[in-house]
Amino acid sequence: MTEIVVTGMGAISSIGLTIAENLYSLKHEISGIKKAKHFKSHYAGSLVFGEIDQSDESLLEELALKKGHGFTRTTLIAMKAFREAVSHAQLSPEDIASTRTAFISSSTVGGMCYTDDLYHDANMQGSPSEYVKNYEGSDHALQIVRFYGMKGITDVVNTACSSSANAIAIGARLLETGKVDRVIAGGSDCLAKFTVNGFNSLRILSEEPCKPFDTHREGLSLGEAAAYVVLERKADVSDPGKIQAVFSGFGICNDAFHPSATSDDARGPRMAMELALKRANLSPENIQYINAHGTGTPNNDLTESFAFSKLFKNVPAYSSTKSYVGHTLAAAGVLEAIYSILSIQNQEVYPSLRVEEPIADFSFQPTLRYTPEVAITHVLSNSFGFGGNCTSLIFSACI
Amino acid sequence: MYIKDLYAISPQKTHDLSFENGDWKVLNEYIYKAIEPSYQDLIPNAQLRRMGKAVRMGMGVSLPLLGRNPKPDGIIFGTANGGLEDCIKFLNQIVEYNEGTLTPTNFVQSTPNALAGQIALLSENMSYNVTHVNGSLAFESALLDASLFFDEHAKEEKRLLLGAVEEISDYNYNIDRLGERFKKELVSNEELLDSETGGSYCGEGSTQFYLSNNPENSLAKFTAFKQSSHLFHDEIAEFVMRFLEEQNLTASDIDCLLLGRNGDVTTDSWYQKVEQLFGEKPTVYFKKSVGEYRTVSAFASYLAVRLLNGQAHYLIENGATVKPRTILIYNHFDAVRHSLILIQK
């Protein structure tokens, strides 16, 4: 079977504007979930968010883009993370533009992040805003395609909170089947009134920073992030020093239970993990760390723990790094994939923050403090979404 | 990828197949609304009331297909916008109630993956399930995903439900009208291509295919497809010819062209460039039937399968006697996103 490797990574989140800054915060247990500075909403005062500490104006300036051309925040953070990933993988402008390079992105809010502009345009109030042609879910990807003159295959996935995990899996399949030679895969979602009010209407937002896998968890914290990885076939990589990790396998399925909740027996999450292990040709005892979906909602953390208890005889170290950055929706899968790779590279586990009393129903508990010097060869990373979408990814050390 | 079965809800009477048999609806509207069948026997009323139009049309197509075929091994959808009406209803609530206490129904229904999720739920299907939202290449992306799926499972018989859906709401119509995508004056769809103004008319619908890697009893096959999101006007000829070369075909092997001309004088020249490559060819301009929308290439593919099976022949211009076996579809949106699909008997 064709070995797929990660050769570049880029990320922007509430705990860092680059991979290096993200790593620093992970190691030092610095959470990005707090009162918002830039995000304007009725809930900005009462709720906490994993907000990226960089304004739209500052992002425009850093990326040397002009205001007035429909660059939404989703696009701006995507462009920044994309730039870091392709530079990390040492891709030339010709590589990026090549017909043999695919770009697989994802977003849930997409171009609809400026709720008030969209309201005015959709209800024909006043003259069109600068974003009138930028509301599609795929707009950020199209802006990047234009900026880099990309000639290859594009795709944008929306399977809610598992979106970018699926983007990575689709990218790997394009490489395995020889359709392209390199893939840039990931996703972007920024804070928006639309999603904040959506999750609030479902009553699953926590007033305090989320505490996944705690008995008294009260819901999730929303965050924003963009992240991309560059994938290539191992056989094509001439400089082994470029290889960050091996992408060993994935499992994709549907829970087929409820539009916005996981089944009690967690059949979907279990099946996704089993499929990923099968595809990676690994058994449960080969996994040393699980980067859990761990949203902090009563339903998810209980059912995901239940799935662990059924699949693993001895549950390995696990944690939810959403306790650092909040739930970054479409970007969560790729951001957590990158955190999983950092875990492998640095042989350490980043904890579930703020857990005071782990869920009592199980004999195991998440990693509660930053733990260095852990032997980690294989990491499982989970992403489950509305609509029943379940995806598990496995990353491995490059041997 | 072999097409075993297909069904569509569209602005023409595809739901009862009278469109295929010659009943062509003349449309004198700005909005080409889908003709929806009665869903009474398909979907319980309580569920139907909660469904947005995209989910409703999508279920209206998938349930009959699933009912008469074995359980698929995957569900793959393409939609640029999903349930936009619910989305903007929710948005209006956010603004009008100043982010007060809102009901989640519209929010949950508005997510583009709601349809594929609902199908999985109602048909108790836990298999592969992905929704692509790649704008006006969303159906092409779903096609690509399907082809990857069959490549990976070449050794065993596998089946997929592949589909597309797009709905018109007042809101997205407003947005696209502000974006100058639609005509301000009204001409009938019979005269659409003679129009000398910019923009087109807005259509909607859901088109779905039941696919298999087993050629037995198939209606047609998706032989190849190609997409581009970054093409210059002087590159389109090479884009098309290279695609044919990759399939070991020449222009003369194409029996019939399906072109996405939509009466927009600012971008129809791309189609003329492609027509010039083929000379006098039997051609169908499918947007005369269903208007412009972002996953309309799924409808074009549906029409291609009908034509390959001797139906809807009356739509072919410039080819009264042709019995097509190889059909090429070319479509673009805004002259930015381009798509070629080759469908053969």
C-alpha cells in the first residue's frame, strides 16, 4: 500500500498565530478560551471564545491584501495557515500552481461569517456589500486558488465538525490512486454570530471555558482556526528531513442516529475508529494516544468514553485539545491532526485542561497535565459531526 | 462508474418522466421553481413539515431510489449552498431578535450535510457519507469522491448513492441578483439563448444517481470528468482537447454535446469557443429547460443518460437522426469554474 506522509503544516488558532506558537501554548498549558476582543456579538460579554488574537485589518496587512475585495475572516485566516503550510513543505510557486497539486479545503460557516452584511444583502437593504459574491462555503478556497493561480483539482468538504478530517482523507486517497502528486488539505472556520447563535439555540455552549471529560462539564466553547497540511507519497519525497509524520489510515462512517447527537452505544464513533485501525493495519493496543473529539458536551464526552471502553482493553492516554482552543468546527479535524503530529514529534501528551473530576462512569481518565517523555508511535484523532458524520484519523512516527 | 438508476426533481416534469417523453414546460418566470411531487407516501407529515426545501427535494429523490435498489455502500452529495432558506431564516432571527433566544430547527436544517445525514438516518445506513460544498463544482467533487471510492474497492461489487441538490430561496435569489447573475428583463426559456443581456434565470432541483462498479444492466457510465477553477479564455480549447486526448478520443467521437449556455452575453463566448472545436454537432442546451444553478451539471448528466437511452430526443438541436452513444458535457459558472463530463452508453 502507498505510504502517505505529511511534509508541511500551518495553523492559526487562539493559542498561536503559527505552528511554533501553538506548540509553545500546548506545552505550557496556555488556554486560548477567554472573553473575545475582536468578535462583535451580544454574547461577547457573557460567553468565552477561542478567538484568534489578530484583527481582520492586521491580517489583511500581513497578507498584503487590499480591503474591499471580499476577503472574509474565514479567507484571511485560511490564507495565513495555507502560506505557512506550503512554505514549511518547501513547495515552489510552480508546485502550488501545478495541475498535479490538489487543494482540499473545508468550512462550515464559509463566506457567511459577517452576519450583518449577509442580512442586508439577503434582504436587499441598501447597496450591495463588498461580500455579495463571497457568501459560498467554498469562497475561501476559490480566493486561495486565485491568489496562487492553482490549476489542479479543488474540493471543499462540509460534514460539519468532521469536515477537515475528511479533507485529509480525501487528499490521501487522491495520492494513493495516483491522481495527483501533492495535496494541501485542511480547513478554516472563524467565529460568527451565525454559529454562535446556532450552538446557543441548541443549548450546548458552556458559560465557563469548556472542560471536556469532566463530570460537571456544561457544554462546548466555540473557537476559530484555520490549518492545513501538505501530503505527499513517501516514495516521492527526496529529502526525508521534510517528513513530519506518516498518515497511516482513516475511517469514515455515519452514526445514523440523530441530526445533532451521538447514539448511546456510540456505534458511529466505534466504527470510525475500527475502520481507521483496519486501514492502518493496526490493532487497538498499538495506539499510545488518542486526541479525542471531546467537545465538552454531556452527550459527546460520555458516548466517546463509552466507545473507548468498548474498543480498547486498556484505554491509552487521551485528551481533548479543544480545552485549549475551543471547538473550531470545520478546522478542528486538521488542527487536532497537527497537534497529534506534534505529540508524536515531541513524544509528549497535551492534556485536557480544567478537568477537576473526571467522568466517574469509567475506570480510565484523560491526561490531566502536560506529560513529556511518552513513547508515542501511533495517534488516533477523532472528529464527529452533526448529521452523524464520524471520522477517525491515524498518524504515525516515520520510521 | 456505471449508472444503474437515476431520478430527478427539477423545474421540468422529471418527477413523473413526462419531460423525457416530450412534455416540455415553457417558463416565463425569473425563477424556475422545481416541480415537486406529492411526498405523502414517502415522508411522514411531522417530518415533512420540519424539512427545508433542499432536504425535502433531496429526500423526495433518494427515497424512491433507495426503495427500488439494494442498500448502497456510501452516500455522497454535492451542494453549493444546502438549505439556504433555513440558513437565512435563522440569520434573520439573529438580527431581528438581536441574538435573543432562538429555535434550533432552522440552524440544524441549514447545514449542507443535513440531507446526506437524514438519508443515512432514515435508511439506517452507517456507511461512507460525505457532502461536498465546492461551489459550482460541488457535483464534480462528489463525482471525484465516488470515483475514488470505486478505485479503492475494485475487487468487490460496490454501490453508491451520488447526488446533488440546490434550492432557490428569496434570499439567495436576492444575493445573486445583487451579484448581477440574473436578468432584469423577462424572456421565455424558449428564447433564452437569443437574449442580448447579462445574467440568466435561476433554477433548482435535486438529481441523484445509483452507481455501481458492476456494468450489468447499466444505463450508462461516467467515463471521465475534469474540473478547473482557474482557466483563461484562450486556454479553454486546449483544456477540452487534452481531456479528449486523455480518453483516446477525438472531436469526431463525440455524438452529442450538452452545453451550459445560459443566455448571459458576458460569458456565453466560452461555449462558442467549445462549439467551434466540434463544428456542426447535435447539441442540447440544457439550461433552457432548468435554468442556472450551481449543481446543474448533475441535471445535465441525468439528461445525458436519458438521451443515451433513447429518451428526451426532442431536445437535440441540429441532429434529428442521431442515436448518441458518447456525450460530452461542458459547463461553467461565472466563467470561473469549468467542468467537463463524459458519459457513454
